[in-house]
Amino acid sequence: MEKIKTLRGFRDIYGDEVEKFRYIEEISRKYLGLFGFKEIIIPVLENTGLFVRSIGDTTDIVEKEMFTFRDSGGDSVTLRPEATAGMVRAYLETGMYAKERISRLFSIGPMFRHERPQKGRYREFRQIDVEVFGIEAPIIDAELIWMISLMLRSMGMQGYTIEVNSVGCPECREGFKGLMMEYFNTRRDGLCEDCKRRLERNPLRIFDCKNPGCKEISSASPLLFDNLCDHCKTHFDEFLNYINEFGIQTNVNKRLVRGLDYYTRTVFEVVSGSLGAQNAFLAGGRYDHLVQSMGGPSVPGIGFAIGVDRLSLLLELPDSKNDTAIFLAYLGERAKRLIVPLMKLFSENHLRLSYLPEAKSLKSQMRYADSLGVDMALIIGDDEIDKGQVIVRDMVQGNQTILPLDQTSLVENLKGLFKR
Ligand code: HAM
């Protein structure tokens, strides 16, 4: 029979990788708590319209990458390609906007994009998504980047760059449009078919095109950064001042563009040289008009998402936690009857006890204990039971000790023995 496999771009996450996911999540949660963020769990499946309206109908995500289908009721639904759209919807739908002046929210979960799979790029991937609603002042932009650098430091991350830019507001874009149209119109023939269309509908998206010809043309184009309106320019300068005050190293990359339409003003990406083509493992920015464009009041927003799958490719796990692992090797039926009482005793005292059910020989049990990497093995046979003893083998040093087989003192004795 043909084996059923995972879909292309989907995968099982296990072993060290799952430990890294937990590690990233644990540290992120710690800092998110410290900075006053509250968790929210939002649906994975939403109305397609939510993403079309927020991310933009000329973006790659909406044009090519969404998992969209009709449900049995005939409605068009989409597996979320990112979380910001759903966070804004939830912020409005729960009425949070009316209850608090500032909302700091985060959400963790899988996202889905029908992209061409490669290293660090999957069709299902996990994000830690972080959003702040209600602050226009650029101090929050810098505060978020400070929090990010603390998180990354705590994870032991090195060798990354924080790239920042401003993509302005609709006003500066309107002013810039003429300049940009003139530049691209005279080079129209060199653009791909998609970009020729973009030129009519949403010329800024040309900067996001991966086609080598388009990339080359846009690399010499005039820059929106050099044409920001006074408000946006001041906002960005103040942001950079705060960044300096925090003492964070960032790199202003005037050509940094984001693949989603909702961004205004500050945008940023954290990139690593060792990731290859998919080099951003964290990205975000400000979206001051998104809440309003989704039917809400005029509330500014800013946020980012950690790409957990990519970050885990870069991380080394710290030495595993120091909880002592114990193995029980038993010989004969009487010793086997000790599995349950010892399991109860050890687990109630937060000690991990493993054993080999249906074990045949001592040798096979010790081989199994070795493969588990346990700290010590308890060896009990008829002889030990008769004498009221247990043999304790230190699996790291190789030496053996004998302890009384006594439920009241055994745990304390073992803990004393293995205080390294
Ligand atoms: P994004 O840049 O599309 O932004 O995604 C954020 C991060 O998710 C990327 O930097 C990357 O690490 C990871 N990522 C994206 N696509 C994939 C993929 N196919 N496979 C693996 N990892 C991937 C957003 O999603 C925005 N919603 C971030 C945001 C929040 N902006 C404001 N608030």
C-alpha cells in the first residue's frame, strides 16, 4: 500500500527542534510578560476578505500564497498567512479598543503560505506575533526593538543585524508616486509581467519583486526614504534618537520593503547571514491606518512577528536542564512488582524514573539505560530484595554504591548521592 506522507512544505517537528521551539517560546513569553503583553488566541481560519483587505490584493501573499477554499456552506475561507489581520479583527470584535487606551497583545501559532519550500521556508510555519495598539509616539517603536534585543540576547543569539527603514505615510507615497512612475515607465520593458501590472495598480510593490530584472531596475530607483513628508521624517529621526538612547545597534536600510501593504512609517527586519536566501527571522513595523481601514476608529498600531522555524535554525540549545534521570533495572518477578511503588515514589518527588517493560536480561536493560542517557541506574533482583538493598550505579562515573531499599529514605539518599 502506498504510504501517506505530509503535504509539500508541511512537516513534523520533533526531537531537538521541538525543544528549541519551546525554548524560544519560553524566553519570549518571559519578556512579553515583563513588557506588559497579554496573550490572545485567535482563529487559524478566517474569512478570505479579512486578508485581502488588510494585507493588500496586489501583494504576493494575497495574489499567490493563500490557502483559500470554499467551506461546505459555500463561504470563501483562508488559513491565516499571518496574524496581524486577525489581531486587528479581534481587537475590534472584542471591543478592546473601547475599553483600554493602549492594548499590548501577543499570539502564538501556525501560519500558512503556499510558497516554494526551501531552507527556512515552509508552507506551515510558526510565529510569535506581537502587537501594540494605541501609541503613535516613536518611543514604542524603539521600546519594541529593545525588547527584541533582550529576548535574542537571552536566547544566546549572535551575529544578526536589525535593519530599519521608514516607508512613510499615504501622503508621502502620493507625492513620491509621480517620481517613481516616471522612473519605472521609462524602464517598463525590463519589468516582469507582474510588475507591469503593479505599475498601474500599486507601483510600490515593484520594490518587493524577486525577479532579477526587476530587482536590478529598482536598485537604482529614487527612494521613498529620501522623499518622506516632514511628519514622517521627524517620526523616524525621533525613533533613531530613542534607539541611540537604548544603545541598540541598528542599520538604516533605505531599500527595506515589506511584503504587506498595511505598513506605514517604521519597518524593521532582523536578519542573519547564516540563513541563506530566507534571511529574516523576525520582522514587523507600524500600521497606523489599518485599524481604521478595517472599520474601526483611528488607532495607530505597531508590531512584529518572530519566525520561530527560522530562529530555531540559528539557535543552540543550552545544556539540558539538570533534572536527574533514574533507570530501574529489575531481575525477576518480585523486583518487577517494585516498578509501581517506585514510580509513585519518584514521580511524586519530581524525579524521572524510566524502565524497560518486558525486559529480558540485565544486559539489555543497561544498554537501554545507556541509550537514554540517564544519570543513574537502580539494580534490584531477588538477592537485593532479601537483603533490603538496592545497587545504585552512577552511569556517568561507572561506580556502584549500595543503599537501603527503604521508601522513606531512598529519595533523600539518592539526591544526596547525585548532588554533583
Ligand atoms: P512577515 O515578514 O511576512 O511579517 O513574517 C514575519 C516572519 O515570519 C518572517 O521574518 C519569517 O521569519 C517568518 N516567515 C514568513 N514566511 C515564512 C515561511 N514561509 N516559512 C517560515 N517562516 C516564515 C508578518 O507576518 C507580519 N504580520 C509581522 C507583523 C506583526 N507586522 C506587524 N505586526
